[in-house]
Amino acid sequence: MYEDSFPFGLEQDSLANSLGAAIPNRSLMLVEGDIGGGKSLIAQRLAYGLAENGTKVALVTTELTTRGWLEQVASIGYGMSDYIDKGQFLLISRFGVLTDEVEVEITIEDLLSNEGLKAADFVIIDRASQLIQEGTNPASFLSAIRRFTAEGRTLMLCIDSDEVEPALLRDIKGSAEVVLGLLASTQGGQLNRTLAVTRFLRAAGPVQARIGWRVEPSMGFIVDITAVS
């Protein structure tokens, strides 16, 4: 049992052993990477691991319908439908359930006032950078986030750095308790993915600075010990 933090370990992978064992409560977590860098996969892995460990999770997707998201996670072994039925997992899509038509334009601030998200212990927004308006005031933005997390929640933002103004991104990084970057390289025609830990405050266990990883069908996230020593 971890005090004032959210464990996310799974028997089928060793991610938690390399990434602090649990994510601190009342914190801001930032996952930064390019389009296609794996932000959504990290969000899916953490959502499933958190739910498996008893945390009430809410996830907002800006890229998939609710059905598309559930089918995607099921294909890598992360079935979430049962957690929805139990009221332990809330999934909100920017799109309709079945169509690709945007129903309403929302912002991060709108989401932070959503009663469903406020009822969760851990909230993931993927990808949050699509919902951050140009000209957003950094101080006001971070103040809204801190009011949200101060009530006993952790907020994880998945961000494409090209979609956020540099000054705001710098302030978000400076305020966050956990900052992860996603790196990718190609060697011999093989894609190597790396999770780079820039900051991890209040960790409950060891934190490895670089974690190699890949995703396998039906198995999900796999720590690739051959990719990064």
C-alpha cells in the first residue's frame, strides 16, 4: 500500500519498477512527445494499471471516439469495459460515440469543471495540447490546474510541444511534479522508443532516467531491456 499516491503496477510488465512505483496524489503530470510518439499508449497503459490497482480514473481523448478507444485498448490487452460498468473508469471523447463529427469545442478549463472528472482520483487528458487556446495566460492556466489537483486529484496532460506556446509549455514543465518525454530513434530499420524521465518528485520507488519500451498485440506495454541500459 502506497501512502498518498496511486500505484499502477501490472504483473505482465515491469514499468512500475522503473517508474517510481506509484504516482503522487495532488500532482500535475506531463507527458510530452511528437505526434505518433506514443503519448496515447502511455496514457492507456497508466489508465489500465491505475484501474487495476483500485484508483478511480477518468480519461479524455481528443483523437478517438469512445468505441474506437475501447477497441484500441482491448486489442493490446487492456480491457476497460468492466471498469466502466463498475463506475471506476470514465471515458469522455471529444467526438461522438460512433461518428467523427465534433460535437462541441471544449477547453482544459471547461474540463476541469466537469463533475465527472472532478469525481475521479486520477484524470488523464490525451491530447491536452489540442484543447489549449492560443494566448492562454500561464498563471491563470496553472492556477486552475492547482485548484483542481489540490482537492485530492492528480492530473496528467499529454502534450505535443508543437501545439503549445513555448512560454506556456516552459511554465507547465516547471510546475509539474512528474515530467516524461517520449523519444524515438531508428537503428537498422527498427524503431526504438524511449521514455525519458525529466522529473519525478515524491516517488515511492526507484526511478530510471531512460526506459526502453515497445507495445505488443494482446500484451500491451513491454519494457524493452535491450533498448536502454
